[in-house]
Amino acid sequence: MSTVAQAPDAIERDELAAPAGATRGLLGSLLRERRGGVVLAAVLLVLQQAAAQGGPLLVAYAIDRGVPAFRDGRHGPLVAVAVGYLLCAVGAGAFQYGYIRASARVNQDVLLDLRGRIFRHAQELSLDFHERYTSGRLIARSTTDVESLRELLGEGLQELLAVVLSFGLICALLVWLDLGLGAVAVLSFVPLYLLVRGYRRRSGEIYSERSTAMASVIVKFAETMNGIRPVRVFRRERANDAEFLGLNRTHERTNGDALIEMARYVVGSRLVANTAVAAIVLWGAYRVATGSLELGVLAAAVLYLRRLYDPIDRLAMFLNSYQSAVASLGKIAGLLAQVPSVPEPAAPRELPVQERELPGREVVFDDVRFAYREGGADVLPRFRLTLAAGRTVAVVGSTGAGKSTLAKLLARFYDPTDGRVLLDGTDLRDLPVPELRRGVVMVTQEAFLFSGSVAENIALGRPDATRAEIEQAAKAIGAHDFIAALPDGYDTDVRKRGGRISAGQRQLVAFARALLADPAVLILDEATSSLDVPGERAVQQAMRTVLRGRTAVVIAHRLSTVEIADRVLVMDAGRIVEDGAPADLIAGTGRFATLHRAWRDSLV
């Protein structure tokens, strides 16, 4: 059986390590599709920097050429400097505006695409992944981690590009103005480079820890809110508060570590920058005094030096955004690198056309063996089983006997470790997912309903169904009367998890959904275990309607559910230990007969 790429304990620690190059590949694929917008933004930023860096050159020209000309009665050079300075300012502002608009469009498209990829991929991953990787961590991937990337693309990336472009332009201009001043300025960046390199290495580790700590906070919050009822019933508030405080303090500590590391970098970079500026100014003043350097050139050099070193602090902010985004993007890339353990077939096949009138299909477990982990203990030892088309089979047994695992294999939530599960002779692994989901439907104990109207929840089984078909399915199940009595009838919003209606009513809606889907094989997993007696009777009547003519597997703890079955399988430790008609097993002396007598006695 194929498995998710990471080991279970890695998933529990939220360490879905991305393959080498996956993070860069993900960012590249996001930007590659928008290369036109990226190029436009880059060109506009280059033009903005070129316009912005023209000012000090004009100042040098004004001091060394314009002022002497003005003294001689020629106003043209100073007027030209003023007009040029104005044009540079207007041009820099206009190009900055264009860059912000172009980059904002690219950024928002990237974030929209990335959130969509996470959502789509999470739905495609197999059930075993979701049973080990919490929904809270998925929420963290699509919220806080995507937000980190937004900060990088929206603010940090502009800072980086501006620093790189200004550094290149200013160094070139300084060397052109005076080779000695330019060389000293370039050499001053050696200690700054070492500071940046050390800060990047240390902050990368810190931001990875911070991202994991934030995800843990979200997981705890989501888990507590989703389980608020047992929290209140078992008075878990104080214990949860203590656990949440511990997670919050870990997040606080990682945030503090990041701020301290940034403070060290800022202090060190300012010390280097201010020392370099002071040295260059003193040396330049000496050269001006000796006549080997023009005053205007020194003034322009000082202005350029301030522009060169001022972004150093902003570079630290970029590095913060960069490290946070890299850590987050690595986690997203690790998630997107996971592959479904139940993949789509390479050469899909269609189910054979049915020759019989009834919708049921034959199910065969052909020499099947199953373990949840490769190399792990067998949950279902090797066995063979055939379920006749159109017949209802009840599966009973103690908790952990393998009943639900059998159902999950039939629904292809998992693939068998060995052997095949066949539907009318076709291996489930050869069926495309849409074809399989049309043919096999499962109704679970939870009967999960989504926020939205009753009609929308029933139509989930067949989205193109008309209102008349939806109401017909509800009437056949016996759900129409209670639905019609709701405030807005079929348009009533059932709210989160269907909380507006009772458990029995939710189960009836789930049966109406299954009937509307019209599957060949229906799996009922503990469909009545959470209901009271009146609710159970209503659901059992609905079960008779929905199961008629279909191949059905009914997983049951309550033996009252077994009464509608044509055949009973008793499981123990993953093996089928009894198999026969209900009446025959009751009349015998085996486990089912003992269970049945105990159940009858409990009703007296």
C-alpha cells in the first residue's frame, strides 16, 4: 500500500519537510504564471530608482558649476538644475505609483492562487493524511503562513529590490564621481555583509520555531472550540487555559527571540554605517582642503552615502519578512508535496453496464489483507468475501473488530495492502473517483451537514437535482413533514454542522441525500447508534426505503438494525468468525446468538 511521504510521527510534529528545491519551485511556479506583471513591476522600480538617484548629481553640478555661473550672471545652469530636480521628483513618484499598482496586482493574484492550491490539495489528500494532520494546522497553512508571504511580497520584496538597485546605482555613481570614495564605500559593505549573513542564519531558525509555535496555538484554539461541549461537560476550562498559556508563552518567547536578534543586527549595522560615513567625510574634507576633490563631489558623495546606509534598517525588516516567509513557504511546500495514498488510476475504467433492473452491484474482497502502516500489524488478515448484488449485509462485532475498516476499504478511503476489492469485477483502484463516488456512498454516524439550506444538503448527493427531485427523495425517506415544518421549509439554514435540527433529523437528511445520489452500493456506518428509540425507528424505516434493491453493508452495534439484513457477518480481531442469515445465526449457539439473546433480555 502506498503511503503519504512522511512518517506518522513527522506529521504529528508538523514537520512535513519539503523535498529539495520544492520551496523555490513553488515560488517560481506562482510567479512564472504572472511573468508579465513581474517584468512590468521590475522595470518601473528600476526607473523609479534611476529618477530618485539623480538628485545628488544635480546638487554636485549646482555647487561646482551652477553657483559659479550664477556669480558670472548666467542663470541657466541653476534653472536647469531646479527643473531637473523637479522632474526627478515627479518621475520617481509616478514610477513608484506604477510599481505599487503593478506589484499589488501580482501579489494578490499569487496569494489567491496559493490559498486555492492549499484548499484543493487538502481535499485531494487521502483520509489517512487527515486523520493524522489536524485541521488546525491546515488552517495555519492557509492563513498565518500565507499572510507571511503577503508581507514579503507586499512590503519586504520592494525593500530588497530598492536596496539592491540603489546599492548598485550608488556604488557606480560614487566610483564615477571619485574612484577613491567609491572604493571606500564598497569596502565598508564587507562587515555589513557578514552581519547580514549571520543574522539571516540565526533568524531563520527562530522564525521556523515561531511558525510552528503559532500553528500550535491555532490547533489548540480550533480543537477547543470544536469540542466546546465536552470541554464544558468535563470542566476542562482551567486545564485548557493552562495548556493554551504554555503554547502562548512559547510563541511569545520565539517572538522575543526574533526581536532581540533584529536589535543586535540594527545596532551593529548602524555602528558600521556611521563609522564609514564619518571616515569618508573626514577624508573627503581633507581632500577638498588640499584641492584634490571638488566640494560638490564631496556633497554628492555624502548624500549618496546617507542613501546607501539608510536602507540598512529597512533591510533588517525585509530579512524578518524573508525568514518568516521562507519558513512558512517551506511548510506550505511540504504540505503540497504530499501525495494521496489513494491515487487516481493511471488507466481509468468504467463500470460495466448493468443488465439487471435493480441498482445493486456485486462486491468481492479478493484475497484482501490490510494494515494501516506499511510493515505494521494487520488490521484485517487475508480473507475472501463476496457480497451478492442487491442484498443487505449487516456486520457486527466488538469495538476494534475491523468492521469500519472493512467499510473504508469498500468506500476506497484506503487501498488494501494486498489483494483487490472488486465492484462487478472491476478493481476499485481502476475506477476514476467520480465514477466510484457515484457507485459507492457512505452514510456515517455523524451525518455531517454543511452550513446552508436543507435542500442544498440533500442535493449534495446530486448537485444537478431539481427541487421536485429533492422533495421526492425527502418524502420517500419520511423527512418531508419535519422539513416543511421548519421556519423556511427546504430553504431553512441548518447552520454549522446541522446544529439547528436534531440528530435524528440530520440522519434523515443524510438518508435523503444518499437516496437522491442513487448509488449501487450503500454503506451505513453505525447510522443509528446515537439516536433515541423513536429516532431509531424513524431512521430504520428510512433505511428500508433507501436500501431496497441496492447492495448494502450495514455496520451496527445495535442489533435492532440487523433485523433488516439478509445476511450477517460477525467479526473478531479482523476475521469473519460467523456468516449466515440472521434467523440461522440466532437459532445457533455462536457469538451472534449470544449477543442476540443478551439484547432481547435488555429490552424486557
